[in-house]
Amino acid sequence: MDRKMEFLKVSDIFERKVIALKADSFVFDAVSILNEFRIASAPIVDDDHKVVGFISESDCIKSMGNCLFYDDAKDTRVESIMTCKVRTANINWDIFELETFFIENHLRAAPVVDSENNLLGIVSRRDILKGIQNLLSQRIEYKRKIKTPVELNLTQKVKMKVAQMSFRRETRL
């Protein structure tokens, strides 16, 4: 019997509604957006929705801290602090490949793009946790159902008893 284990894929768990920023946005405005929507990072896209960068809370903290420390104006642009070499998640990876990618690259989230670098969505470690939690919930429910006894009618009980008796006879011979 050839059984292949199926795992959740990035395509099953990634968030399609993405808050993306433009490279010419001000960092102060980017921080406001991150805070307003309670997100830790955001892809940076051009006018064609192609990913050109990525910004994280850490990038913003460094920039805003410098502004505060050096009493600079709030006119720093996102393009000056964003990561330009963006590591993207493959939509066909399973969740274990994705987690390995996150660990090896020290990432918590990554944009999901198509073959032409168009933004499709974003995926995070939290999405992996939600996916695993849903699978475990389904598994627990499945196990609960198969452990629930089934009430047999009298005819079924007789047939089972006859089958048990004939099995015992065959094993003794």
C-alpha cells in the first residue's frame, strides 16, 4: 500500500490581504501603518506590485531611534532602511520547508511572490502555527469520532459473534 503523507503548503496558509508600502514613503508613516494594523513587517512594492524590498520593526526601531537620538527630522524614506535583497517564500513549499527557511534566514515573515516577482501575499510563523493548530483540532475530532462506540442492532451482533466463533475455530486448527 503506497501512502503519501500530505502536508499543509504555503498556498494553504499565506495571507492574501497584504499591507504593502512604497519605497518613497516616510519611515514615520510606515511605523504608523505597522502600529495601526499591528503587523511586524511589510513588503515594499513598486507601481507594478513587484516586490522591491522588505521592512521590519527592527529596521524602523533603528531608524526612529536615530531620529530621536540625533534630533533628526522625520523625513527619512523607507527606501533608505528597507532590505533590498528580499527572501521570498515559495508558494509550493510545505510548512516544514517554510519553517526551515525561516530558521536558516532568521526571519519571522516573508512575502509570497509569483514567478515574475508580483506580490501574492505574505506568510509568517504565526500562519504556520494556525495551520498546525487547525490540523491538530481536526485530528483530535477525528480520533474522538472513531473511538465513539457504534450501537449495533441484534442482527449485526449475531453476525459478529458467529464471525468470532468461526475465527477461533480456524486458529485452533
